[in-house]
Amino acid sequence: MGGARVRTCLEVWGDEGRRARMLAMLRSAMTNGRAGARLREFVTVALFGRARTGRP
């Protein structure tokens, strides 16, 4: 399962459009509590959830 998580993260990071959105979320999460909560939700659902189910 760990390998799937890494692959999913690298896939997101490798896509220029998704990387730009991820960077914007990371920057916002550093200074805004609500943005931080949304980032945690994204990581939990979109990244770890997909890795757990094996979906791209």
C-alpha cells in the first residue's frame, strides 16, 4: 500500500496543472486554518483514498 501512495503522490506532482493547484493549497494551508483543513481532507480522500483502493 505504501508504494501505491507514493505512486499516486508522484502522479499528482508530475501533472503540471495538478501540481500548481497543490502548491497553491500548500501555500494557503501555511497561513489559513480553513485552507489547512481542506488540504488535510484532500490528502486523506484524493491521495490516500485512491492509493488504498488502487485507483489512479
